[in-house]
Amino acid sequence: MDLMQENPVQEKKITKVKLSFIIVIVLIIILLIAAVCIWFYTQKLESEIFKVNIDGIANSKASNEDGLFLIENGKVYTSISNICLYIGYNYYPGGYGQYSEDRTKCYVNNSKEIVTFASGSNQIVKYPSDGGQPQNFQIDEEIMSRGGKLYISEGGLERAFNVSLTYNSVNNALTILTLPYLTNYYEGVITTASLEKSSFSDKVKFNNEKALLNNLVVIKDENTNLYGVASIDTSGKVSTVISTRYAQVEYMEGTADFIITTQDKKVGIVGSDGVPKVKPDYESIDVIDKNVGLYLVSNNNKQGVINSNGKIIIHQDYDSIGLDQNSYDDPNVTNRYLLYENCIPVKLNNKWGIIDINGETIVPVQYDGIGCKEVGDTGVRNTNGIVIIPEIKGIVVKVNNVAEDGRTIIEKYGIISSSGEPMINNVLDNAYMTTVSDVTTYYVTFQNESLDIVSWWLERVAGETNNIRKNTNEVTNETTNENEVLNEDTNANQNIQEQN
């Protein structure tokens, strides 16, 4: 019997098992390939779906809302009107303080501040709700108008709404963290953080919360109850920048510096890098303008101006600097300390003058007021008194005249240029602006008649220019005639000499 003889039945069984095994392997490979393809396909679909996460929570409504976001060239643009619903702001069309429905402008607010926007502009203005000094901020891109809505860039959204924003173009996911969320988070993870829990005013608390957007946090030494500032790196490590030895610190959004108050209530400025900028020699400090680096300082009820290096620009000789907040309602005045980026109003003994940003006098202290607020019944809606007339770079000034009875004060107004030159004498009864159908016109009243001051001034300037040109041409023609006569006389003399 041959033990090595092949068994056909056994061979068939082995072949069948092998074939089944191969089929299973092939099916597994096919299933794996299909699974991989499905995974990649779902990932592709997932990446194409726009996702919004606000304060750590996926927001499907914001993700799917039509017109809330635009994505162009890998950048996200956000509808100003639509986003307000999700991050705690109110939206209003038209210019702030102008009460119009102009869709090329708008403003938003929460309980802390008002922010204004305009189509085509790369600047926004922030007005503190407590009536403090507004600040202008430049953003990375111009505000766009699309489909009757205003859209703002990523950087602009962060600055305007005090949020942290991250867009992942690979996952097509947008993450927004609001200031209240960041405040709660950091107070929970940094034991020395002192933001909402501090004893500061609401204004100071809000300003200090904004420092979080620059990875800075106000800290407190619980043993001494004194404050300082720490930085937060990407890993979450906290490092002291300003030591905890001050009675108060306040972040200045515009300059990213801190106003520090010593225990003896003297105020100075320290940079966010911990380097002192202005010695604590003052009773108070406020930002006049972050772009030109000027600060209002006060001591003993007198005010002056210094620059960011502590150099004196205007000595502390004045009763007040900047327009009185209640003395005007001109929406064009976004900085009561600085008109036309150069003119600083100063007040001494109830008289007003103007000094420039270099400390040079533009107008001596001689006027009874700057701007006109009380305009009476103009018969036109949306009327405001004015301080400045931007189209002609004019400033309205007031003088008080005593009537013949020796008691009655008659207020009269004039207009000077931003360089201090008289434009209209002090004979006007008032000066105001009206906004009708989103068109603003500036008027003055003289002898009971209203005059469109911009048109009148431009016509006058054009007329004077034409007169100058006419006179110049006349002088040129006279000179030409005189030269022709002189040439004729010269030629005649030469002819006589040649004949002789």
C-alpha cells in the first residue's frame, strides 16, 4: 500500500478551504478599502460643512444661518448685524447719534461700550457706555457691504467685539471665545487672577478683561491685597510682568499699557513688557489719543498733557483740557480732547483757546466757548448743534456780548479754521447740522436767515480764487505790455544808433 498516494477527495477539500480563505481575504480587503473610502468621503463632507463653536459649544444655528458668514480666499467675513445675536450685542443701522437708516453705517452696543462701523472704512470707534473718552482703532481690512449687510474681517471682529477668533480652513471650523467666557475660564485656572472678583470699578474691570485678548492677566497678592500683571504663554504658563505692589492697575486697550496707582494714590504708566513709561507723579492719567501717544494728566485741580515718554507737551496750568462732555452733541466729535487730530481745546478762567499736539498755541485763550449746542427750533428733524465742520475744517467758537441793558448776555458764534485763522466773524446766532435721507448739511443762522455754510464758503473760496487768477492775469498782461513797449523803445534806440 502506497502511503504517499494522493487522495483526490482530500485535495479537493484543501483546495476548497484555500479558495474560501482567499475569498474571505479579498472580501476583507474590499471592505477595508470601502471603509477607507467612506471615511475619506465623510471627512471630505465634514470639511465642507461649515462649523461654528461659540464659547466651547457647537452652535448649529450659527453654522447654518444664511448670510452670517462669508468665506473668501480662506478668510472668514462676518455679518455685523447677524453675529450680535450670538455674542451679546445689540445692532442698530445708521450712524451713531444721527438716527438715520443709512445701511452703509451701523453701531452695536452691550452694557459696557458702543462700537461704530462704516462701509469701506478700516477704522472703528469705541465709545465707553459711562461717557468716557472714545477711541479710534484701525482694523486689518475695510468693512465690506454685501447684500445690504456690512461684513467685517476676522481681525476686525476680534477688535470690535472683544473676542478671540480662530478659523481652521482644513476642518472649515470657526471658534469664537467671548470676553465673559475667557474671564470665567482664566479666573478658574489661574488662582491669582483678579478680574471680576476685584474691587475695581466696572470700567476698570472691563478694561482689565480686555488684557486677556493680549495674553495678559491682572493678578492679586492675597496677603497684601496689591495688584500686578502676568503674561500667559501658549502652554498656559504664567509669568509675572508687573509685580504685585500697586493699589490698582488698569489696562489701556489702545496702547496695551497699564495705568498703575501706587499706595499713596499717585498714577503712572507701565508697558505690557513691564518697562515703566511715565513715573507715578500724577493724581490721574487718561488717554487723549493712542495714535499720537498723548495723555491727559492732573494734579491739584489743574490739567496738562504729556507724551508716552513722560515729556510735558502742555504744562498743568489749565482748569480743564478737552471739550466739556455736556456742552456739545456733535456726532463728528469722536475725541473731545483732539479736533482734526491736532487741535487740543484748553480752558482757563472760563475762557477757551486751542493748542496743537506739539504744544504750540493755535488760538489764545479768548473765547467763551467752543461749539454750539442750543440751536432752537430749526423746523427740521435730526438736528444737532455742532463743534466742527469737517468739509471746510472749521471750528465753531462762541463769544458772549453784553446787551445795552448791561445785564443780558447775547451769545454769538464765529468759525475759525483748524489752523486758527478767522473764517467767519462772531456775528452768527447759531450753528447746526441736519441729516435728511442720510445727507448731512451744515447751517449757520445770521439775521434770522439760515445759510448752508459749506456751499457758501466753497463759493466764496472759488470766487476769491478766480479773483486771484484774474488779478494775476491782469498783472501778467500789464507786465507783458510793459515789456513789449520796452522792447520797442530798445529797438528804436538801436536803429537810431545804427543810422548815426
